[in-house]
Amino acid sequence: QQKVQQSPESLSVPEGGMASFNCTSSDRNFQYFWWYRQHSGEGPKALMSIFSDGDKKEGRFTAHLNKASLHVSLHIRDSQPSDSALYFCAARMNYGGSGNKLIFGTGTLLSVKP
Amino acid sequence: ETAVFQTPNYHVTQVGNEVSFNCKQTLGHDTMYWYKQDSKKLLKIMFSYNNKQLIVNETVPRRFSPQSSDKAHLNLRIKSVEPEDSAVYLCASSQDWVSYEQYFGPGTRLTVL
């Protein structure tokens, strides 16, 4: 069974602090990763993607991918109360048969305290 | 406004009834999806359509059936709902079958009594 595990399950950081999420996949065919964010009562929204080893930075968000260890992480600096949401890692296979089938992780609930 | 729209927002029904959920996207995308998000917030794909053609059909009970009239619409029908069907059903779309980013609607929350 394809699985994408996330940690921690929940996280609380003070406003202005750093929030970090981890994601580990169980299948080396997972080559493409996305981070999605879901605010309460809304659908998930894509934050950023990472397909190559190393770091990718977009504003306050930095993603890191290590394909050898099947590990991807997301870091949010200067966290804001509006960042409080459920964060998902999503992985996609590297072969055409699966097309755009995303496997979503178990999610991390972030709470940013003012 | 270009987005993914879902109706209804909420639906409460009794075991054994039939329900239908609607999804429309105005993004001009070719591919649409249905996901189920359970009480633990786990997201699992159910179906995927590309240009009205079913391309992904995960292992879901046969009482679930997707319906696509055109590439902008993808509905979900559940015949004879069960208590375990209580969940949020999310519709999404992407530019095409190999595009990476998926755009989600706000979801339909189903409660089966």
C-alpha cells in the first residue's frame, strides 16, 4: 500500500516563529512532491512543489527534498496566525500510468498563536 | 470568477437513501477528480475523469458512481448511503492529466444518520 507519512500530527508555534513539517514516502517511485494547505471549511490549496533534490524557497516558505531518503520537509518562517491550517504533503508517481494521481499524506495541523 | 464550485455545502440524510453531489469548474481544465476526506482528515482519491473519460477508479464501493456531462462538470452519485459514507467529498481539477497542480472546491459535507 502506497503511503505518505507526515510528522508531527499537530504543531503550535508563536507568531513570528518557525514551523517545520516532515513527510516520508514509502515508495521510491514517488518522485514529485507538493505541499497543500487546507484552512477550516475550505478545500486544500497548493502551496508549492518540489521535484529536485535540495531546497526551494518561495517567500516565507522553504521546501527541502532528499530523494535518497524519500524525505521532504516544509519550513515556514515568520509564521502568522493566518498560516494556521492543515498542511498536507502529496506525492506523485514517476511513471505515466498513474498520470496525475496524488497520494496525500496524513496531514499536520498547525496553530500559530498571536 | 474562475474556480471549482460544489453543491450542496452540506447534506444530511438517512441510511439507504440516494444522494447526488455536483461539481463545476470554470478554469477551462480537462481533468477532474473526486476525493473523500474522512473524519481524521485523510484525503483519498476516488475517481478521475479526463475529457469526460474515466481514467482512475479507485477501490470504492459500487454504490458510488461518477457522472460527467462535459469536461467542466463531474457529479457524484451515491446509491443507498451507509454510515461510513459520512465524510467531506472534495472535487478538484487540473489543466490536464499530467499537470501537477490540482485546484480544489470547498467540499460537500455528508452526514448519514
